[in-house]
Amino acid sequence: MAQIELIMPKMGESITEATILKWVKNVGDSVELDETILEIATDKVDSEIPSPVAGTIAEVFFQENDVVDVGKVIAMIATEGEEIAPVVSPAAKPAKVIASTNGQDVKVETPTPKPQPVAQPVAQQMAQPVGAASSDLPRKSAESGKFYSPLVRNIAASEGLSITELDLIPGSGMHGRVTKKDILGFLETRKSGVAAQTIVPTQQVAKSEAAAATQPASVTTPKATGVVTADDNVEIIEMDRMRRLIADHMVMSKQTSPHVTSYVEVDVTNIVNWRNQVKGAFQEQHGQKITFTPIFIEAVAKAIRDFPMVNVSVDGTNIIRKKDINIGMAAALPGGNLIVPVIRNADSLNLVGLAKSVNDLAGRARTNQLKPDDIQGGTFTVTNVGTFGNVMGTPIINQPQVAILAVGAIRKKPAVVETEYGDLIAIRHMMFLSLAYDHRVVDGFLGGSFLRKIGDYLEAFDKDQQI
């Protein structure tokens, strides 16, 4: 029998490392094929890693909260009948396994983990020259106890940041770990001349004040502010990793783009009646439920073709027009947070194709099965606030996009209907559409015309079309 290597998978084109959040299975536990072994997190999404074989966990090489490069062996799985040797810490002794494959012995060696560099005194750490190699920065700070990933250390080295300056950066990652976005945001803030602020834990205040004399004048020692005292009537809830990412992204969007919101009211009676007529046959024929979302996305894709300057992003003083129409749709996660999976080339799909894509992405979002590539590359976003019973909303732009559409609840209302016999008041299915857009590049004429075009496509929906 053999022992199989469990490799840290590549979770997307831009993903080079991941953090181990939790080991669902431990050494000695049996595991079935495709059963979840551990949970990992990237800067994009959290994912579950399934077992490639049935067997028993023989050894693990990394612990929870460790940052692991893509392609590294993170565990060994013994297939049925394989004897499991006592576990030795990978830091103390390299794993060496003899496996039998097709009657031949195969020697599998796990690389010996590299020793961690010895933490330098603070004065020496701050004196490191600009452009120092990332290996010169310790993986763990001797002062704060924070761990830093290779990517963060590489950026710090290229920008000439010392380990003490890294300690000043508030981390939005798991257990306060500094992410790529955190350090880039810190660098941007430093360039603008605004001092970075953070809250220092009480037990570190004395150390920070004592070390202040050794710090350069350009480094401001953070002080504890805004201390919250809990009592019986107050509950303090720490944000989870996803909520911190969402919070940072929303604040960044409002700081980046001057938001303007336009509204239109749309008669969607034809759409409601058509869906009621065909939803049973649609599910029987295609094995998919037909919701309103793919119909909305179809109208948005058509309108973007008519107004391509909404399908852009901003880079400094440059406007980048995207030729692909990749529409993101806000979807709820099991924990209550929202995520935006992307339907690529939405304009090339018919209604059946859009329905299948919407159902697939929404289903995988509900079960935490989305991959990083599923939420990248969006050029426009649609969010359905009507699912909460809201008639309209003022959404925040999903950067680096320049517009987002909020779809309100569909309600029966009296409305004026034009007929060949004159105007009549009838009960119609009405809804509001809200478009928030970046006023740096989308003015009122473009934003308003684009929104009205979406409404026109919805009102012109062919109620006699076949599925």
C-alpha cells in the first residue's frame, strides 16, 4: 500500500499561497474519497480541500494559521492497510516514507523545513536597507509576535519597510494577519503623507513606549484609543475574516469613487406572467429552476453593449474599457456575508445558459464551494435587494468597476396603461431599479440613459417566447 501526498492546490491564476484555517481531520483519522480534510483561506475565498483517496491521515506538515505556498505537500494519506508510524514534528525531523506501488518500493522524501531566521534586535531590524531580500525580514516579529507571509515580506523588502513598520499595519486576515491588500493600502497611505493609525493591545503599550526612543522621527508610535468597556448590557462580537474583507472593500470604494444613484420604475408584468407559465416546463426540460435573475442579467448585458463606457474601470487618469461583459451577482454565504461570483461573457449566453450559470454559482456559494476564479474578472455587478423585501437600494460600487445595479422587490400596483382605446388604470407588476455609478467617469446622461435602457429591455420582454 502507498502513502499519498496531499498538495496545497492552486486555487486561482493569481493565488500563490493559502492559510490553513482548520484541520477537519487529524492524524490517525480515517477519511473517505472526496471527504473534507481541511479548510483553507486565500485573499479571495475560503475553501474546503477534499481527500483525493480513501485512507487514514498519516502525517500533517503544517498547523492551523500557517501560510503555505501552492504546490507544497501539506499532509500524507495512508491508503487502506498502510501502517501509520508515530508522528514526528516536521520541524524536528524530515518525513521519510517508503511506499509500495505495483510491487515496487518507492522512497518518498519530504523536504526538510528551512530553519526560521533568528529575530534581530529592533534597532538592527529598522536599519535594514531599501531593497533587502525578503529572507532578511523575519517571518515572525520578535516585538509583536505577528507572522508575515512570503508575499508580504517581499513587498516590504522592495519598499524598504522594516519589521517595526510592518508591525504598525492593522491586519485584516485570519487572526489579524497582514494581507497583500493591507500592506499596499499602508504604502498608499504613507505616500499621501497621512500617518497610519492602529490600536496597540494594552500589554504592548509599555513595550512600545519604551522602544519609542529608538524609533526614527518618521515613525509614529501608535497609542491605544477608543477602548470599549464591556458590561452585562454590551456584547462585543469580533468580525470574522470575510466581514473584515467586506468592510475594508466597502470603505475603500466610498473613498475612491464619488457615488451617484439614479432610479427608474419598470413594468415587469410580462416577465412575471411568462415565468409563471413556463417555470414548470422549464425545470422539466432543462433540469433548472428559472428565476428572475437571469432575465435581469440578460437585459443588463444588452444595455452594456449599447453603452460600453459603463463597462470600464479607472487607472489614475486612464479609462480602461473592457471588451468582455462579465457580470457579477451578489449571493449570500451560509454565514450571512455576501460574495459576488461572476458570469463570464454574459452577453454570449442565452436565457437557458444564464439560468444554468446563475443556479450553479448561487448553489456553490451557499455550500462554500466557490473558487477564487469564480469571483474575479467582473466588469459590472447586479444585486437583488428585492429578496429582502426592499423596494429599492443605494448599493456601493464593487471596485474597480464603475457601476452597480440594485433590483428591488416586484409589487402589484395600480399603474397607467396606454392602449389603443386610451389610457387605463390597471394592476401591474412594478419594480424599481437603482444604479449607483462612479461620477468620475460616468456622468448623469450616461448613467441615466443606461439605466433607462435596462428598463426598456425588461418592459419589452417577449411574453410569447419559447423555452
